[in-house]
Amino acid sequence: MKFRLTLVGIALGTLMALGGASAARANPYRDCERRIERAENKLDKAIEHHGYRSWQADHARQDLRVAGDECRYR
């Protein structure tokens, strides 16, 4: 009986460990997608609040370029 409980415990522990490992893995494509979306939103807000040719909009454009370049090479 004790042996059987030990086997069940090991089996459940293994399932939990393997099931959690796949969920813990990062999805680099999704991370890049989020970074680009955030940079686009930042650019939209900068244009809306400060104007198309403001330094804030230029800075946001640069951030968008960097995010796009970094994601392209992953």
C-alpha cells in the first residue's frame, strides 16, 4: 500500500512538473508583438499630445524602429 502511494505521488509530481514547464516557457514571438504594439501606442499618444513633428514623437518613432529591428533578428 505504501509503495502504491509513493508511485502515485511520483506520477502526480512528474505530471505537475512537466505540465508547468510548458506554461513557464516564454513565447518570443508574442513578446515581440507586445513590444511593437506598445511602441506603436506610445507613438500614437505622442503625436496626439505633442504633434507629428515633436521631439516626443521622434523619440517614440525611434523606440518603434528599435523594437522592430530587435524582433526581426530573433
